[in-house]
Amino acid sequence: MELDWNKVAANILKAELKRRGITYEQLHEKLKAIGINDSTNSIKVKVSRGAFQFAFFLQCAAAIGIKNLRLDELVTENE
């Protein structure tokens, strides 16, 4: 079975948001604070679609405080 990398990326970001109790509106505000001016709706669409650039993922990670990410566990679970 081929891994759907867009789905993996979206699931990682959604899980991190949920773990921290951050809504899309709050993510919008946090991104805005670091100079990223995407609308709340644009953020929702990107995350639900999962087809966002890695730069967007890094921006979100910085905005919500992701310090470490274990890819070995995530990829293994989805194989």
C-alpha cells in the first residue's frame, strides 16, 4: 500500500493542534504574530486538503511550539 504523504502531513498537524487545544482561529492569530497573514479559512483549507508546502508546516510548528517530531514512529504507523 502506497503511503499518502499529504494525509500524513495533515494528520500530524491536526494532531499537534488538538494536543495543544488550538483552534484554527487561534492558529491564525499565532501565525499572524510571526508575520504569516493567511486567513483562518485559508488555513482550514490547507490543513484539510493536506497539500501544503513544508514551509507552511514549519511556520505552524514554530507558531504553536512544536519542538520535536518523531517521524520514525509516524511513518511506521502509516505503512
